[in-house]
Amino acid sequence: MKRLGHILAILLVMAVPAWAQADFDTKAKFAILMDQETGTVIFQKDADLPMEPASMAKLMTIAVVFNEIRTGRVKLSDEFFVSEHAWRTGGATSGGSTMFAELNSKISVENLIRSVVIQSGNDAAIILAEGIAGSETSFAAMMNEQAEEIGLSGSHFTNPTGLPDPDMRVTARDLADLARYLIREFPQYYHYFSEPGMEWNGIKQPNRNSLIEMGIGVDGLKTGHTQEAGYGSVISTKEGGRRLIAVIHGLTSMSERAEEGRKLITWGARAFERVAAYADGAIVAYADVYGGEPGNVGLIGNGEIALYLPRGSRKCLSAEVSYNAPLIPPVTAGDKIAELRVFCDDRLVQIAPLYAAQSVVEGGITRKAADALRQLALGWL
């Protein structure tokens, strides 16, 4: 990994108090706060330990459904049958969250999606699973296959509802990455998560994510609760000029879940300031290209590179550019080939992808010979 020490020209490196994470804590047993665009972690607490997902597992159910719609195998207007299994396991008599779907009726995929994300309907999740895969077991296999594709290495799903099962587990980090995936890949459906409520079969139910109605910019995504796991939530907001994703779990009540979620997401949105570091098209650094013509390539951001820094911490900053060296030609303008990693007192606070500013072709024999001699003499620095 090529590492180029690079101190931001607009900032000086000086000793300052530790980064803002030290000033924040939460009652949640598991927690993570992540920048949606880059995946940079701003705060974490046991984020890689396995935990029972409860109804937050329904985000994986929704990911499978959205993917089926994208491939054309399912349409929003399709109607799925309400089986006795779905009615008994997830319906009104089950004692859990429910859509109150009527036995032997048919419900559109769109309304089933709305029920899952707004009402947390267990019956709706089972109806979707049976309608797509024939059974909960077959659908769970689809969930795990897609989870692997997304990169959710700490998760395993056994049903579409999140109802307790000793073999089902997730991590806070995986849930945040799953939320990033849903927002990035399916923006046309994200509005479902922020609907204030839903009525079905004559019964009105509010969105179980109470933060949506608080006026703090929260517009998703999913809550969860079981007696053993406690209360949890996957939260997102665009307050503060960027989208943040938070996951909290292991709390003792709905009110505690709401308050801890509010505190974490508000801290993330307000404790940081935006700093314009590099203008659109500005060269951040150069990367060597072995045997290329020219011998290096400029690295730029995708538009302006803006940093979100802990307030009052500008003087703590340093940065580096990382890439796999040496690059081998050809390199095409626009290729993603490096990352700008920004640190505050040695804590990683942001990652920004960097792209080739121009194309680099394979050089002639003289260029290759010169680079070969350089590598023999100095190594590839």
C-alpha cells in the first residue's frame, strides 16, 4: 500500500485535545455512527460484536425485495397471497407488530413494503418472503446470499421478520453498511421509510421510528425490539450538510431508544463543521505509474473535496494518500485509484476517494528501463 504523508495545506498540525468521540457516550450496548457517502466511522461502541437484530433484520428483507424489483422478477403492483402461516405467525393473534392482513386476501407488494418499514409488520414480511421464495427458509437463503454480496460478514439471517432465533445475528456495523446500501442503490424507494403512518384493514398505525416526528431531520430507517435483545434502531438524517447513519441497540425502553438515538444523531450533525479542502479538479497528490507515459498521474476528487471536522479541531489535522503501488498502465482518466485519509490526532475521521486526473499509456523501452533501475536501486517508494 503506497502511503504518501500529506499535510493539508490549509491546516497546520499542532497538539490539541483528543478528538470529539472522547466527549460522547451512549447508554446503548452497541452503537455506531457512520458517514453515508464514505463509510467513515465517527463513533462506535462494540460495533463488531454479534447481536440479535430483532425487527431491524427486516432491512435485509427489504433489500432482497428491492433487488427483485430491480431485476424485474417482482413488480410493485404484484399481489401476494396471505397464507395461514403468515396470518398466524405474524398476524394480530401473534402478539407482535403486525399489518393486520386478512387471511386468504391478496396485498400488493408496494403495500407490503410500506407495512414492513412503517408498521414493522411481521405478517407483511412473511407474505413477501412466501410470495418471492415460497417459504421463509428459502427466502432466508436469499437474504444471506445478498448479505454476502453486500459484504455483511458478521451477519446471518434465518427469517424475514427478525423474530428470535438463536442462529440469527448481526453487528451494528453490518446494519449501518446495509442502510448505506439501501440508500445508495435504491433512492427511488427511500421515501417509504419516512412516511408518518399507515392504515390497513381499518387500523391506523404511526411509524414506529418516533424520531421522524421530532423535527430533527431523521427520515429513516427501522426500529427493533425483543425482550432479550432490548430496543434498537437504525437511524439516518441529512442534518448538518451530509447524510449520517446511526445504529443503536440494547436499550431498556422505547423512550430510552428515542433519546439515545436523538442524542447520537444530533451530536453527529452538529459537532462537526464543513471545511472546503480541495476545489473541483484540484490535484491532491500524484501517484507513480510504473513504465507509464507520463510516469505519474494526478489524483483528484469527484468534485470538491469537503471535510467534516470536529468543531475546534482544525489544528489537529494530518492526511495521507493511499494506493496500491506501483500502478501499472494503462490508467484511464476517472479511474478510482486512491484514497485521501484524514486524521485528527491519529484518529481516522474521513476517507475521500481519489480518481485519475488524466490517462496514462504504456511508455516506451526507455521509460520502462528507467523505472526498472529505479526500483532496483531504491525500491518502489
